[in-house]
Amino acid sequence: MKLRAVSKSASSYISYSKLLSQLSLTKSLDQGLQIHAPLIKVGLSQDPKHRNQLINLYSKCKVFRHARKLIQESPEPDLVSWSSLISGYAQNGFGEEALLAFREAHVLGVKFNEFTFPSVLKACASTKNFILGRQVHGLVVATGFESDVFVANTLVVTYAKCGHVVDSRRLFEDIPEKNCISWNARLSSCAQSDSSGEAMGLFHEMLAGGVRPDEFSFSTTLNAATGLGDIIQGKKVHGYLIKLGYEGDPFSSNALVDMYAKGGDLGDAITVFNDIPEPDIVSWNATIAGCVLHGYYDRALELLDQMKKSGICPNLFTLSSALKACAALGDQELGKQFHANLIKMDIMKDPFASVGLIDMYFKCHLMKDAITVYRLMPEKDLVAINAMISGHVENGEYGEAINLFVEMYRQTMEFDQATLLAVLNAIAAFEAILVCKQIHALIVKSGYQADNFVLNGLIDSYGKCSHVQDAAKVFEECPGTDLPTYTSIMTTYAQCGLGEEALKLYLKLPNMGLKPDSFVCSSLLKACATLSAYEQGKQIHVHVLKLGFMSDVFARNSLVNMYAKCGSIEDAGRAFSEVPKRSVVSWSAMIGGLAQHGHGKEALNMFNEMLKDDVSPNQITLVSVLSACNHAGLVNEAQWYFETMREQFGIEPMQEHYACMIDVLGRAGKLDKAMDLVNNMPFEANATIWGGLLGAAKTHKNVELGQRAAEMLYTLEPEKSGTHILLANIYASEGLWEDVAKVRRLMKDSKVKKEPGMSWMEVKDKIHTFIVGDRTHSRSEEIYAKLEELGQLMAKEGYVPMLETDLHHVEKKEKEILLSYHSEKIAVAFGLIATPPGAPIRVKKNLRICLDCHTAFKYICKIVSREIIIRDINRFHHFRDGSCSCGDYW
């Protein structure tokens, strides 16, 4: 704009005044400065009107230094000057400065009007200065401006933003003639106080009152519908928006995209998005975030590419959603590219960006990169620490998670519910009982004993550490036991083998006014699976049907698992066939069940069906596949799956896979190959691996391997009696009685107690438990009479007790008695007298079934024409018509 020389004429006066007003509207600072110079030159700068217009221009352009100078140079600064300055401060986010200017003007005796008060109140709201806000309110009343609708509207918002919602509502109700701005002020106050339901009600009341909503009304109400997760109400608001012709408003369009995306209707979100002529960064972010929220990670990344091609650069929120997509997809390379973008954008100091990167790197199993990002953070806030602890837990680094919390606590850093839950998860997995007790004390000390989420985590941790009494005590002391709390304690009982206690609690739920959910039913089914409580499991199945949880995938999978572990692979198969959408968990449960029941080839066929169904296996599936090969003696097949799992399925062999493969080779007598695998695997062999080798050494009577495996197990599991027993059995089988005596002496000196053989079975919803030579049962006389009868019948069929399997250094007659009264034989005899003729007998044993019992049951099942199902520590044995499902390979 070129400026001409002007005179002090009336027309020039008017043209300067008009030009300054226009420049204030457009915030054209440079041109304003050009005007100011000639105004000074011709002596018009001291004119009150020009001076006020210049103050207004400088205030709007945030050049408060010039505005202040003009006020100071004024002989008598008037209301317009101060109002312009205060308004400029308030509108540009300088709330404190606005209030200081207000105080200064008030001291000078300036009388404010309906144009100034809203700016002052806005500054009070932004700074949360409620005390001054009330004082200003008093001044508004004293000067008679409380009836001005603009002032009244601002008071409504100010009270709401300062947390005085009730007073805000009262002020709104006192406005005699409410206009759209009044309703918007109230809607805004509801948004400030997270009262989404009230906001929806206000919107409908506004319509009923004949007030036409504007763009702000619609965007605020749509945000309320989003907050409520009420897509039905959101669609109604969308209808009004179209009816009143606001579908082209960018704020409303963005609110619609966000509402549909967060409400789960991604199709409508994308439809609205596609109808926006020129989507801005907010539109793109809402759509991308919606895709991520609902698991459409590839689509989210495609939209990000489209956004870049449209010329819009991603911001922190865009990249945050992109990092979540990379984390979910495990896309390490793309995640690193986004990290580079964040560095280029120079926003790495933003803790939000760092936390997103930490989460992404941990989920992509790049732990070193996650730790590097964390260490480079200038200030470690609580969110970052929680991300680190959770990340370590997700990657199985439980010790690191606990150590990080300890280090954080020593530095007197704060913690919250999320921190405690993550640490309790680490404790549960690590079985760190001492740390668990310390965290329990900290929970009490810090006041979190009233937080049910934390207490549920504590119950779970005690349960995983096998401290059931401590878990039960926490449960009993809970201030308010809700359904999740009951679920936690029932799950703990189930995990610790106290399924009866879990089922007793379940029966109490109706009296507590608590309706079981699918998680409760899943926990109970797990309890039944642990107990092999087939009848009780069937009853829970009935409850699942009655409560309508058959569509729940967790309940369905739990049914498959329960029936498989309760010895009915047929029922498991039926439950599996009824799962509508089979996930990898469903397939893995069924494959694992077939493997445990000795149906190795069927398990492998099912695995092939799973692949045809386009379901990718996970690590657990491959463990089940190798286990199927193991139980069926399919050595070549196991070797092929083990050697190709990385190439075929992208799964890196873990310790569990190595343990399975080593056990396969050991059982098959390929002991040298098994040891080669132990020596060359990328991990230190754990107790499971050495335990498998010790079992193989016993089977194949390899004293040297047995001694080596036992030595390792003495270090890894010094408290376990099984190591001593197996080694003693290896020595006894070779007649090395002096070595047997040494092992027993070592057990005595180390105070290691032998775990007694125990068997149990369920009859009429009650669990009956037996140990070797048990005579404590109420029906002992009948049981032993049945054992005597069976012994005579088996002898007639050619059964001879396998005395060589009893390795006690005692007389032949004593060995016969010991073999006759093994716990599983007592349990089967009880089953024969306590269950209806023809019904299957299901027994669970805590140790491996011995060869003599295995042989005896092949005779008994044929004599009594019953199926006998024994679940030992390794697998199921189905005895039918004189043979066992394991094919004598176990």
C-alpha cells in the first residue's frame, strides 16, 4: 500500500481513521507502522480517536510495548484505550498481563463497560483466578451490566472454567433472554466439566426453545456425543447439522469425523472425511487416529501417505498415531523413519513424542532403542517411567521393570495407579514374593488400599507367587468387593489348584447382587481345567449358555481348554467346532489338547487346517505342534517344524521350543543330538530342559547323563525332590545301591522332602483325593475290597506285577503291596464303586504314571468294560479295550 502525503483536512482525518480500522481487522502491523509515522508528522497521533485505533492495532498484533507507550503518553487515557489493551492481552493468551492492566486502570478510576468486562472475565477464566473473577462479578452487578447478555454469557463460562459448575448453571438460568451465544456458553461450561450427558440434554432443550444452533453449538455437542460414546445421538446431531446447512463448516466436519471414528463407525468417519473439500490437519489426524483405535493399522499408514501427498505436513499428533500403528504391526523400519521425522521437526524434547517412541520400540522388541530414547529425555516424567516399566514387562524383562521402579522410588519420584499395576504385573510374572510384600506395604502407606484396581493386581501377584493366604487376606480386607475383585481371587484359587474354593465363591455371587460376566466364567472354566473337574466344568458351560456368553471368544476358548484338560477331547472338539470366528488362541487350545491326549497326527492335521484358514501361528501354537510330535514320537516331523519355524512362520525359537525339541530327541534315545542342541542353543539351559534330559536318562538308563542333569538341577531347583528321586531311580535300575543311599543321604542333609504321589477324581461335584496306601477315605473298606477283587481278576487274565518298576530295596512281597496301593489305583477303584456302570473314570495324578499302573489299567479297562482316563503330569492316557491312547510311548 502506497501512502500519499496528506493534509489536516476533514477528509484526511476520515481516511486515516477508516484505514486504521481496516488494518486492525486484518492485523496488518507493517502497514500500521507506516501509517503511524505520517500521523506523528502531521500532528494527528495525539488525536484520541487515532491514538485509540493505534492502541487497538498494536494490541491485536501483540506489540504491547507500542500500545503501552501510547497509553503512557496520553494525558488522560480513556476507557477505549484500556479496553483495547486488556482485550489484546486476553485474546492473545496473556491472561496475567490482562489482569494487571485491569487493576492499573481500575486504580486510575477508569469506569468499565459491557465491552471491557468480558475481556477481563476471559482473563480470569484462562488464569483460573476465581477470587478476582468474583470481584469483577461484583463490579459488574454494581455497575448494572449483569443484564447484558454478552457479559452474562462470559460469566457463565468463567465460573465453569474455574470449576464452579453449580454457580455457572445458576447464572445461565438467570439470563432473561438467552440467545445462541448464551446456550453456547453453557454448552462450553459442560465441556469444561466433562458433563457430556448434560451437554446433550442442553442441545435438545435449545432446539425445543426455538433457538437456532450455530457452528460452535454443533461442534461442541458432537464432542459431547463422542465423550459419551453415543453414536446414535451423534447421528441425530448430524441430521440437524445437515438440515440447518452447516455441513460445510470445517469445525463441525472435524467433530463429525472424530465422533464416528471414536464411536466405532469408521466407514461413516471416512465418508464425512471424503466430503470435506480441503481437509486440514485436524481432519486427517481424527481419521488416522480412528483407524488406529479400531485396529486398521495399514489403513492408517495409507492415509498418512495420502496426507503427505496432499501437501499437509504431519504434526506431533499425526506421528503419535503412526507410531502406535507401527507398534501394533511390529514395523521396526517404518517406526525408525518416524523417529527421524520427529528429530527433523525438532520436537524430540516433547515428552509426548518420547513416550510414543518408547512404546513403539518396546512393542517392536527393540529394547535398547527404547532405553536410549528414555535416557535422552531431559526430564523423565511419570508417563515415560510407566511406559518403560510396562515395556519391560511386555518383553519379559521383569527384573528390569522392578529395578526401574526401585530406582525411581529411591529418587523420591511420584508414582500412580498405572505404575503400581505395571510393577505388580512384573512381580506376578517374576514370582518375586519379597518385593510383592514390600509393594503391599507401599500401597497401604500411600493410600492405594482403597483402589480396587490396585488391590486386584495385588491379589493376582500374591496368587502367582503361590501365596494364596496373602491373596485371600487382601480380598477379605477390600473396602468394596466388586465383580473384578471376585474374578481376581477366583482366578488365583484356580491357578493354585484350589478350584473348589473358586467354585464356592462363584455360588456366592448372586447373593452379593453380582451378575457373573464372561471373565468370571473363563476363570471358573480354568479352575475346572486345573482340577480336571469335568462335571463342574459342564455346569459352568450351562451357565455360559444361560448368561448368553457363547458369542464371547474368551468363554468359547476357555470351554475348549477346559474339556481338553478334563479328559474329554470329544467335547473339546465339539466346543471348538462351535467357535464362530476362530482365533490363533482357539486353534492353539485345540491343537494343544489333541497333543496332550496323544493324537499327534490329528494335531498336525489341525495345524495344517489352521494355516489353510489363513490364521498365522504364534509361539504357543508351535510349542503345541512340537508337543504333539513329542507325545506321538514323531521325531522327523518335530525336527522339520523346529528347523523351519523361523523361515516358514517368522517365529524365532524360544526356550520352550528348544525344551520341546530336546525332549523329543531325549525320549527317542537320541541323547547325543539332544546334548548338541543344548550346547548350541542361544540360551542357558533352564530347569525344564535339564529335567527333560534327566527323564530321558532314566528311560534309557544313562547314568552319566543323569548325573550331569541332576547336578545342574541341584543348582537351579535345589528345593525340588524330583531330581533326587529320578537320579536314585537311575542308580537303582542299574543296581548301584550305594549311590542310591548317597542320594537319599543328600536329600536328608539338604532337608528336601519327597513329594508324595497323589491322585484325585471328581464324583458328584466333590473332589476326592488319595495318596499311596490311603485308608482315610470314608469308603476305604469298599475301595480295598475292590482292589483285591481286581487283583484276582487281573491275575486270571495274565497280569504279573512289574516288581522291577519299584526301586525300593525291599522284599518281593512288600514290593507287591506297594505297587498294589499306588494312589491312581486307589482312585480308579473308588471310581468303580462310586460312579454308574459304564461311565468313564477320570483321574488326575500329580506325578508321572508308573509302568506297572499303566499296565494294570490296560487289564482293568477290559475287565470292567469302562474307559479309564488318567491325566498325569505330562499328558492324558485313555485306556480302552486293553490298550492306551499313548501307544505305550510316554
